[in-house]
Amino acid sequence: MASSSTKISFDWEHMRWNGITVEQVKLWEKLYPGVNVVKVLTADMIQWLDKKEGKAITRKKDWKKTICNWLRKEQMKSVGII
């Protein structure tokens, strides 16, 4: 598994994530079973980020927290909590 010191970043030029490992995705898939994690990371969040480019979001430092919060909300939706 990747070191906890591996920092997740977003490459605005190529519109893709850096620092997310296969092991991390597998962990998120276990933690959020009602969520299509790959779709969230490769489509939903990229679309959202594309709209936000140039705003304060481009300076975000804790992407892992943002991703986990997004996945948590999607999991809650999948079981009908929100």
C-alpha cells in the first residue's frame, strides 16, 4: 500500500489526479460499496473541478479529504440517507 505521506494532487493541465494508487481506489471501493469510485474520480469530480478552475479550489491542499467527503456523501445517497 502507498505510504501515508503520498500526497494527492490534481493536474490542471491534463485534468487528472496524481498520487492516487490502485490500492487506494480498492480501499475506497471497500469503504464506500454503494459508490462507483472510478466514475466519481474520473468523471464526476473532474467535471466539477473543470467548472471551478481558476477559483480558490485550485489552491486546495487536502484533496484526499475532499475525495473522501465526496465519496461519503455519495454513499449516503446510495443508501437513502440524503
